[in-house]
Amino acid sequence: MTFWVVPQLPMAPKITSVWQRTRPTRVVFLLAIVWLLSLADLGFTLWAHRWTPFVESNPLAAKLLAAGMTASVVLLKLTTTLIATHLFWQVRRFPRAEAALWFIIVALTGLAILWNQYTATALKEPHWIEHTLARVE
């Protein structure tokens, strides 16, 4: 009785590009940028609320700021950024996750540019300076 023995060929290594293998590392870097830009946004929001006649665009944050609940605004921003970080970390190996992070970074960079324009205007406007002095007194 003869049995045919089929030789086992080693599995061919899965071919992945360096770009695919380094995606998790890039996602960590992109998440760090998101955190940096989000914290900058939070800082500018708190500064503008305290020192300028600022109108918050986020309706929830606007209500919290109007009620004097600054700590709640900080907690809201940190919590939402932490949740987003966790979700993106879970899907870090997918190309769409990386693309979405790039989109978020572009949006947050645009927001940082708007903050730059806002602060430049705030420092030049005399009525904002009066508003600031009135808050200090």
C-alpha cells in the first residue's frame, strides 16, 4: 500500500510594504498631534472666554461657559479627545483610520489659524482691552 506524501511547502511570507508596517507608528504620531492641537484649542478657548467678549461655537461648551463651569469645559474637551484617541487606537492598522486622523489634523490646524487671527485682532481692538480691564477690576 503506497501513500502519497505531499511535501509541505513553507508559507510564503506575506508581502507588506514598509508603509503598511509603520502605520501604527504613524498613528501614534498623528494622535500626539491631535492632542497638541486639541489642548491648544482648549487653552485658546479658556483665554478668549476670560479676556475677550468671546462667543463659543460649540453649544454645549457655550452653555457650560455661560454657567461659569470652566472645569466642566476642560473635562468635556479632555474626555472627548480621550475617547477619540481610544477609538483610533483600536483601528490603528486600517488605512481609513490614518486618513481620518489626517483630516482631523487639517481641521484642527485650520482652527489654530482662526485662533491666530482672533488673538491678533483681540490684541489690536481697544474695546476688547476695555472689556479685559473691566473684568480685572
